[in-house]
Amino acid sequence: MEAQSQSNPVNTKFEQALEALEQAKPYAKSMYQTELFQQAIELANTDEGIRRLFSYAPRFEEAGVFKGGPWEQAEKLQPPFVGGSLKLKSVNSIVELLSELRMLAIAKGTHAHESVTAGEARTFLNEVLALNLDILFPAETEESRINDGEHIQRAERLFRFLGEQLSFQAIAKQIVMEIDRLTVQRPIMVNRIVKMITMAKQMMDANIDEQAKAALQRYAEAIETPTPLTKQASRLRDYNLALKDASEEALQAEAEAFAQSMEETGLVSPFHAVFIRHVNRQQPELLPATLRLSETGQAMLNEQSELVHDLIQIAVHPYTAQSIYGLSKTLDRGLLSREPVIPSLRRLLELDIHPEVKKLLLTPENKKEGLTANAILVSGTISVLGQPLGVGQGMNPTCQSARAISLWAQHGPGQLMEFIARAARDNDIDMIFEGEPIHSSNLEGGVAEEIHQELDPVSKVLVPHLDKIYNEMMKRTQLRGEDGHKWVNPEFYGEWIPRGFANIIDPITTAVTDYSGFVRLFYATHHPEYNEGHELIYPNPVGIYITNIHGDLLGLHAVSIQRIAKDESGDYRIYFYNPNNDSGQNWGQGIEPSVKDHGEQEGEASLPFDQFVARMYAFHYNPYEQGDTFMVEEEIVERIEELARESWGKQYTWL
């Protein structure tokens, strides 16, 4: 394998470029650097290529790779600047990558540097990793999606390699904080969280902070062995056999331990699926404890015990264990008392799924587990019904579609179930727009050029259709001289969307118009102290500007306002659903959405009322539930406008 790697043409070209640079006179180094950087880009396109580049790293400095540039003096480099350089699309990103490999060579002792010790290099790289967890563990956010590209993928490969080569002990606390932040949002898709926990396990034997070690231990047990008996079983099969011989007291202890771990972390162990399948067949009286059900949940279980039994038998397996959390929340929400839901779930159990949809649902991993497409789809449906704010768009520009699935799961489960069944059976759905049906199967292309498949099963099935239909509806409003969302949102999401609509951007000039009027209207229709006390009944789909840590505009995004209420300090906050499942980002200007500690319910993010308004560009409202706009104080409007102008507003003309 090594011989093949060295004979690879890309390796050969890089080595030739490096040798040419080594032999060049000092004054001519810059003439040869460009070719070396280009070959490094080619080599860094694979994990093996990163390893090959590292093997050359001891030669970089003497060859002149960094000569004449900001990276020439390694001792002067600053960790806070690394992430920004790696995220640039310019040649700087590859030079930064090579510089990190140089530092790693110093840290590992393969390159002796006159001004940087091995310990200093290791400290430098540990700080770099700690400051760039978003690269080490890529998030599925708007910023990640917008900025994704080959340079970002190179950076991710580099950080995976650094993580393999270095101890994570220096960043243990940061990783625990990141896992805490993500788990509290209770996403349906937990792949990224599980990956972080798995990677962090290598820190467990290191000399790290005891509090961080305990937290990591708790998370590791949550996805692996959270109960007394699971700690004694090395395999699922062994555990299943152990359950048959376990006493009633041991089984009760297992049920309570599983439930407590799931409730605390939102994560489910594959062993939990083995256990719940066992008690479902042998001791169903343990199901309430296994699922940690509320009184409502227990009542639902008693009322629909046969259906719940069938759902567990068909859909809950070690591979789909995470759906146990969704099942618990579905029962607690009382959804099985809603008549459309019961027959719809039974229909999915036996639905004849379209061959193309089966291809989406069945992966090499779940095929290996012997699962059917129906099992995958039903498990996903249970998760969506139980965790409507856990629906995520993944790395797709499909926030509108994710928001629709979330909204229907909350307030129109019958409609959602109908769409799921038709999409799965027919590979087609249709919606009426202004009296005319639109069939997804008749449409080409949507907002997303292609759908990345890191999605929950329901989103895999529905999003391709919803994306096409939403895009088609927007096309039909293009010549109306106003923002098409005004007409599309009520038709797409449903009748609960108010018909009143406000937008700050003039569609003809693309300039910001009457911003103060926009702010006053939102306060008069949404703030409890200005809208005569009218409460928000249904989630309100609004458009916001996504900005980075510097307040610079990244793009437009669709979220839902879930509710407006006072926080623990008595200040009004807007609690919202963000389809990117990662709501705790820094939007600049001190605007950082919170996901806990300010009264957030499961899956919500929140911001102080005025800060949220400063990032908003469109909203719906009920004109019959409106207070007086002139009552909104001038200083409030001025403060919000200043925030807007000095962030996303710099990209617009203001009229």
C-alpha cells in the first residue's frame, strides 16, 4: 500500500514541486511556491493525502514554503487566526494547512525548530482545536452550508488528522460544553453528537479535569452502556440472553436507568432497543418506566397498547434506537388520541413503498441489520411526531421544507401523515396553489440542486417533493411586484398562517424601505405590551438574516416564532424554532441565541425581543390583532435600526 501511495502521480508532482522549491535561490522562492501550493491542494483532497503531506512537513521550513509570507516565523503565529485562514477560499487556506502540519511535526519531534519547542507546538495546536470545534466536528448550520466547499472539506480532513495525532485533554471542557449545547436542543439526527462523544472517549484515560471526565463518561454511557446489566454485556445478543434470566428487580432497575439516561441527555443506547423489545413481549407493564412517561403518556399507552406494541415490534431496533425518545414524547404529547394519527400510523406499517423511496430509506448499514423500509419510515415518523422541533435541514438549503414538517407535526399531524404516506407510496405529493394543483412529480429542480441525505427518514422522503413545490409556488409570484412569501406561505404551510405580511425589502429596488414602520408594526402585532395582549396561537414563519460573529451578512433563513414570553429576569424574549438544529451561534454585536437557561422549552432557541427583531426581514401578522404602532417608543426603534444598519444592513441601500 505504501509503495502504491508513493508512486501516485499526485504525490510525485508534489515532491517534484518541493524539490524545485528547495533548490531555488532565496530570491526566487516565490516563483516556485505557487506550483507547490497547487499540488498541495490536490494532495489534500483525501485523508491519505493529508498523511502524505505530513510526511513532508519536516522539509517545509528549510525549503522555503512559508518564506516571505505571514507564516514565515512560526513563533509569532496566533491560534485565533487559524480558523479564519482555513475558511478562506484563497491560497491562504492551503498555506495555513501546511503551517499546521509543520507545527504538528515540531510537536511530534520530527522537525526541530530553533524558536518553537515541541511543548509549545502542542499547546498551540491544542488551542487551535479548542477554538475551532466547528471544523473538528462540522455543524449543520446555515453558515456551514453557505461556506461549504473544497477548502472547508480540506480543513475538516486536517482537523481529523490533528485529532488522531494529538491528545484532546486540553480541549476536554470545550468539547463537553459543545455536547451539552447540542444535546439540550434535542435534535432527531444525533450523528454529529455521537461522533463527538466517540472521538472524545480517547480522553477518558488522560489527565483531564475530573468534572469534564465525569461528563464525558456520562455521555459515553448514554450511547453505549447506561445500565447495570449493559455494563456486563459486551454484545447486544449477550444482553438479550441476560434479560431472560434477570429478576424483576433487575429489570425494573434497567428500565429506570435507561429512562433516566435518555431524559438527561436525549440520547438512546442500542441496548435500550433490545430492552424495550424484550419487555414489550414479556413484561409490558414496564413500558411506562422504560419510556419515563407522564400521566398523559401512560393514559395514551393504556388506551392504545396494541398500536404501541406493534410500533415497537416493527420500528424499534438497535439501529433505530433513537426513535425510543420520539415514542416517549409522542405518547406524552397525547397524539395517539387524535383520530387521523392512529389509522395513518397503521397504514405506514404495511404501506407498499415506491422502489425509488426504498432506495432513499435503505442504506448499506440498515440493510445489514435486516430492516425494512417500512421500519425505517415508521421509526422516523415517530421521531418527528414526538420531536417536532428536532427536525433539521441538514446541509441543505431547505429550511422552508424542514419548517413545514415541524409545523405540521405540531399542529397538523393528520396532514403530515397523509403527505408521508403519499410520498412514500407514490413518490409524489400535490398541493393546491390559488386553486390549481401542483404535483411534485411534474416538476424539475427546487431550491436545492441536490438533497444531501444526512436527514431523518421523514425528511428524506418529503423534502425533495416539498422543495420542488415551494420553489414552483415562488416562481408563480415572481411578477407581482411584492415578496412572493406573502401568498406562498399561507398556501404552503396551511390556513393557520395569517394573511397580513410585512417585508422591509422593496422587490423593485432591493433597498430597505420604511424600516421604522416595519419595527413598529411587529411590536404592535407581537409584543404583549403593545398588541393589546393577543397571544401567538400558531408558530409564525418569519424570515431572518443570518450573520456571522462579526455581524456580516451570510444569507437569508427561515425560522418559526414559537411563542413570546417573559424570561427569568422579567424581560420579553422571542422563542423560536431554527431548522438548522444548531441555534446557539454567535450572530455578532453581542447577539447570541440561547438554547437553555432562559426558559427555553425542548428544541427552542431564544433572543431578547429587540435583538431578534434586528435580524428579521419579513413576518406574517393578523391585522385584526394589532395595537397602535405610534405607541412604540422612538428609542426602541432607533436601537434596533442601529443594530440592523451596522450588520446585515451594510449590504443594502436604505431609503
